[in-house]
Amino acid sequence: MATADLRDELSCSICLSIYTDPVSLPCGHNFCRDCIGTTWDTQEGSGAYSCPECKEKYQERPALHRNKTLGNIAERFRPTETEPGETGIFCTYCVLSPVPAAKSCLLCEASLCDTHLRGHNKSAEHVLTQPTDSFMGRKCSVHHKVLEYYCCEESVCVCVSCCLAGEHRGHRVELLSEASEKKKEKLRKVLEKLRPEREETERGAQRPQERRREVAEKAAGETEKVTVLFRDIREQLEALEKRLLSEIYRQKEELSLQLSDLMEQLEIKKDELSRKIRHIEELCNMADPLTVLQERESHGAAFCGAEGADNEEEYDTEEEDDTEGEDIKVPAVGDLDVDLISETLLTGLAAIVTGVKKRVIPGQEATDLLLDINTAGNDVSVSGDRKSASHSDKDQGRPETPERFQDYPQALSTRSFSSGRHYWEVEGNESGDWMVGVAYPSIERGGNGSCIGDENKSWCLFRWNYYKYSVRHDRKEKELRHVPSSRRIRISLDYEAGHLSFYELSEPIRHLHTFTATFTEPLHAAFCVWEFDACVRIIS
């Protein structure tokens, strides 16, 4: 019963077998490393990890620490445990009802249960072993006797006849038990070396796990930043949309009011003209001359002009006098101030983009760079605005100074960076071979080590042979698999983090390579125009 209780204490509650590489959880429960790892793999993405025993929850996947004491006990208990029926070997003599065997006799070539074992011959020639059904593997294939000795010279197990009269006569032999103990001692020494190595491996395995957690946390942080950024952009766009719609509505209402006033004036004018027309038509239809003439005298101011003029001229004059100064000019329909609306839209969008840039690259300094002519080699032609460098087969005739590159067509920027985050963009020509990167001011200016990327003071991206990229540092060159699809490159520098990254400004933007280093000097932008038709320009 004590053995059964001990087995229960040494059994994993997941696989129900003796612990294999047991590990402890923060709650104190123990499991096989593979068992709890598989269990937690199934819980990945559910939001929490839990102990299979007490159900205690963990928001993050806990680090697993090996329980050395429990592991040692389990390893020592495992070889001595006997589970009834677990071996599948049954007693040879219990014919009517199969009973698990407790031991096997190599001489009798039979397996015995506890009952038959008590009546079995106890002489030394009856060798008892753990239950087995492979008796031939435990006897000499030549003499058919039990293997009792170990030949140290040929490293094989032999019987007594092999030692006395067989081919192993005169060899140094040992009892199997003695040889076994010696081998176990060697194996224990191997274990002493392997266990620390395994523990170191376990610690090493924890580092990627911690790194994975850091990456997950950083990804979650970046996800939150992007979510907030786009929410703010949407809010700003909605506000800009409302402002523009409000301006359009204001202009429309203002024009509508003007047109309404005009329409009202025209309606009044129309009614007045209609009244006059009807009255004149009535006079024209009268048969009594006296009535017509009297109407003229009583309403002469409305219908007649100067005395003595004939009637037709009088009426014409009346119309001209009545409408003089009253001509109303109708403005063109749709006279919205489209320029104001467009300017408001563009200004608003530009402000949003500027705000996004400041948030995406916080604290980034200005990216404007100029080439330092004092460093340019005499086979480098520098443009008047000091933005372009091109290879020249004509010596530029510049004086030799300690700052000038002597053996390579290179130049540095006037500006250097000793802290912070920065980026600048360059564009090279399609056909030439050119390099862009950064270098310390202490880079050699002559000799084999003065080309950027050829020593430990410079880092560069090399575009060559029309369609190939390489990165170079300290004479080590790595060809990139990416095939160029754009001639425009962004160089991004994070001085404190020690990151120098290159991006191809294609559609979409492609990350080419990131150098990681501990920078110890200020960094200048570096340019090399390798061939005769090579040209690189700094994009402001």
C-alpha cells in the first residue's frame, strides 16, 4: 500500500504516469513539462492560463521551473516500480486464470506469480529477473547457459562455459552485477554533465519565451497606438468634413437669400407691369373718345410723356422713365467660393498629416542633409545645392586634406547625429552601382579600409548590377534576396537603440535590413558613387 501511495504522489495528474521532467507552477502543483506545455498550448489565445489541479488563473504564461527533488525521486522510483499486468507477462503455471508475473526464472525459462515464486527452487543456478518473455536473449547462443559474466576485453555478456573453455577463456571478465555497477557509475558521471546542460538549456528556452512575451506586449502597444491614431484621424476628418459642409451650406444660404430678395423684387415689378398693361388694354378697348381723353388727363403722369408728343412716343417715354435706374442684374447661379472651400480642405488635410507624422515619429529631428565637399573625393562631382553626388571621370582638382577621401568616390554629410531618432531619403539612378549608409568621422580616408562597409566604423546598403542589394559592415557582406523595384531608399537611425534600418520606398514600402550596434561616435550620412554613371541625390 505504501508503494501505491508513493506512486500516486509521483504521478502527473494529466498523463497519470510517473513524472517525466517535473516542473512546478506558482500555485505549487507539479506536472510533466510536456503535459502542462501541451495543456497551455490549447489555452493559447483564450485570455488566461489555468492550473489543471486548482484552476488558478494566470494572465500571462508562467515560466516553468524544474522541480529537481521531485525529479530525482521519480527517476529512482521508476526502475523499481512494478505495476501488475503492466508488462503483459503472466505466470506460466496459472493456466486457468492469468495472473501477472512477479519474476522470471532464466533457468526454467518460466515466469512466476508471487504464489508460485514462494515454491520455486532457490538455488543459485535458478537466476530470477524482472518478468520477461525473451529468455533466449538472456542465454548464451553457443552454450545455452545463463549469461552471468561480462567480458571486459570484447564488451559482451558471456556464460561460464565461454569463460572456462570457450573463445573468451583467459579474458578479463566480471560478474554482470559488478560490470553493471561500473557502467552505472559512468552513466551517473554523464548525468552529472548532462543535467547542468539541460538546466542551462531550460534557462535558454525561457529567454525566447520571455522575448516572445516582450514581442507580444510591444505588438499590443503598437496595436493600441495605431487604433488610437486612426480613431483620432477619423475624428479630425469628421470635424474637417463638418467644417467644409458648414461653409458650403453657409455660402448656399447666403446666395439663396440674395436670390430670394431678387425674386421678390421681380415679382413686385411683374405685378405692377401687369396692372398697367391691363389698364392700358381697357383704354384701348373703349369706344367713347371723351372717356379715353379724360383718363389721360387724370392719369397723365402714369401714361403720358411731355405735352405735344404723339401718343406712341409718350408711352415709349413713360416706359423708359419708369424703368430707368431699376435694371436688376441677376448674379450667376452657383457662384460658390470654390477656392475657399478647396483651400480649407487642403489646409485641414495638411495639418492632419503633419500631426500624424509627429505622432508616428515622435521627437524626430529635421531630415535635411547637405554633402560635405571637404570630404568628397576628387572623382565625385557635387551639385551646386550640395544634394547630389555623381561619379566623375574628370579630376575635380580639390586640395588633398585629412578629411578628403583619397581612394574611393565617397562623401559624408556635413551634419552628424549623436543621439535621437532621424531619417533621410535618397534616390539613386537606375544603372549605376552606389552605396548609402552611415560612418563615424574617424573612418579612414585612404587605403583599403576607407570604403564604407569595409571596416567597423561604417554601415551601408550597396545597390549593384542593376537588380541586386547587399549590406556591408566590417568587410562582411550579405546579399539580400529582395529584387529592387524602386530607386528611392529611406535610411532610419535610432542612435540610443543602436538600430540602422533601410527601407525601399516602393509600393508597398519594403524593409530591406536593420543593423544592430552600440554606436560610440557621432554618425554622418555616407555616400559612395561606385561607377562612372552612378548618381545619388538627397531628397529634401
